[in-house]
Amino acid sequence: MKVFLTGATGYVGSALVKNLTGAGHTVLGMARSDESEASLREQGIEVHRGELSDPQSLVEGAKRADAVIHTAFPQMGPDTDFEEMMGMMTTAVAAIVDSLKGTDKTFILTSGAGGYGPQTDATPLDESTPIIAPTHAPNEQIVLGATSQGVRTIVLRPTIAYGYGGSLPVMGWFGISREMGGGIYIGEGDAVISSVYIDDLADLYRLALEKSKPGEAYNAASGSATATKEIAEAISEAAGLGGKTVSIPPEEIEKAGFIGRLIATNMVVSTEKAQRELGWQPSGPALLDELRTGSYAS
Ligand SMILES: NC(=O)c1ccc[n+]([C@@H]2O[C@H](COP(=O)([O-])OP(=O)(O)OC[C@H]3O[C@@H](n4cnc5c(N)ncnc54)[C@H](OP(=O)(O)O)[C@@H]3O)[C@@H](O)[C@H]2O)c1
């Protein structure tokens, strides 16, 4: 299949380029700069120039392919107007989905397990759990709402992705831990979170592309969920902080920036559906092993 991939130069997108082309699919990668275009061309990828703030550029890319996988996401900084950014994302998603109506082409939205909102216990959530976070719900509604209008819609809900020494949330956790002199966790550090090895995640996108029925959502996680305090200890070791950890009181969570909200409460998902329906078999190394002895170890 020929896939128009937004965010092709990103962490998730790069893994997808490798996985999809390795399986015989063709990728039309979106680039928004000369630098990104050159990097995609070096990988032998056809390029479509586009920008999230220019919906027509996305529509033109979608026209050139059989399927769209949307992973582009704007960088956030201290001055980012969050509402404005989310509005741009929703406008972009709506424009692509509208242009696909009646074509039966595939649209895969990258959502996230954070869409389930804070979990009070660590019972794994399945895909029937309502998506309530305002960061995720509008886009999922637009996408899944188009299933009856001739679009093969699929939503993926990854947990924190890891591997190859990268991923924004993991690097952010490292960054704040270095600033604070120890691996950070919130409160007692007993919140438990799922995470997904990046190559497992890429496999799931491909299997969904090849096999999913329209209108389905799939959680993505590898292995078992891990206590945030244990992750903080492993991050501390990998960052050369000697295993020292720092507890941030819940009332001071803003000290930990966006990572604080991500690790303050449980986020545990079931992946039974993807394994049963798509034959997905996540087999990557565990997050703690990657931190202690793998790609993040210093
Ligand atoms: N990483 C994780 O752990 C994780 C977990 C769950 C869900 N997700 C979701 O997965 C998606 C991808 O995440 P990621 O980690 O791959 O992010 P990333 O590494 O920051 O990649 C973002 C991609 O979006 C592109 N981009 C940024 N602003 C753009 C704009 N204005 N117009 C067009 N393209 C733009 C970037 O292009 P440039 O190279 O030109 O900057 C890059 O290719 C996001 O929706 C994220 O929320 C990620």
C-alpha cells in the first residue's frame, strides 16, 4: 500500500518508515522543511511538502496515497498557546478525513492512552473505556465519526514509547531528573504505567493498516506496567545520578512540567484486543532493561 505519513521525521514516524518499507509498503513522507525533506530522501522515501497549519497541503498529500497515517505533532514550548495548538491539530485532522470521505481509503490516527484520563486503580483499561481528555477526544470523534462515511478509520492509543535512546516523554523525564539531581517521581512513586517498545508500536501500525476492520481503536503497550518510582531509579542510574531519586509532592507537580502530569497517576492498558484481532505480538525489551542496560544506559 502507498501510505502518506505525516510526522515521517519524528520518533514514531521514523520507526514507521523503517517498518512499512521493510514490509513492502511505499511511504510518501511529509516534510515541512528542506532539512526534513533531505533526510527523508536519503532514506529513499518520496516526499510531500506539508505543514499542519496548512490543511490543504495535507489534503494534497492524502490524495497521492491509498492510506494516511497521521503522527505529526507540533513542538511545545513555554510560550505555546495550548488551545490554539490543539485547534490547529483538530482542523488538520478534520481536513484530511473530510477529503477521504467516500473513498474507502484508510486513515490511522495517532491518539494516546492519556486520552483515558487519570486512572484511580491499576486495572488494565480496554478500548471500550471512554476517551475523556480534551487533548484526544475531539480528534478521535472526528475520525471514528467518519467510519460510516466511506473512510476506513483506525485509532491507535500508544502508551509512552521507548527504545533507541529516544522518545520525547522519556527524554523529558531524563531532562527534569538531571535538573533536579535525581530520578523524579510524584508523591510515593506508586503510580503504575504501561509503555511500548517503539518497534512493537511500529508493528502494530502496520498490522492495523493491513488487517483492521474500519472504526476500530487499539491500545499499544509492551510487557507489564511498571511503578514510576522504579522507572525513576533506572533513569537516575542511566543518567549517571547514582540511583538517587527525588519525590515531587503532588501539590508541586508543575515543577515536573508535562512529565509530572504523565507520571502522577496510573496509566495501565490492556492490549488483548490487538493481540486477538490483529495477531500483534509485542516482544521488545522491557523499559527497565532498556534504561539499565540498553539504549539509554550511559
Ligand atoms: N513518543 C511517545 O512516547 C508517544 C506516546 C503516545 C503517543 N504519541 C503520539 O505520537 C505522535 C508522534 O509523536 P513523536 O514522539 O513521534 O513526536 P516527535 O518525535 O516530536 O515528531 C513530531 C513530528 O511532527 C512533525 N511536525 C511538528 N510540527 C509540525 C508542523 N507544524 N507541521 C508538520 N509537521 C510537523 C515533526 O517534523 P520535523 O522533523 O520537521 O520537526 C516530526 O516529524 C504524537 O501525536 C504523540 O502525541 C507519542
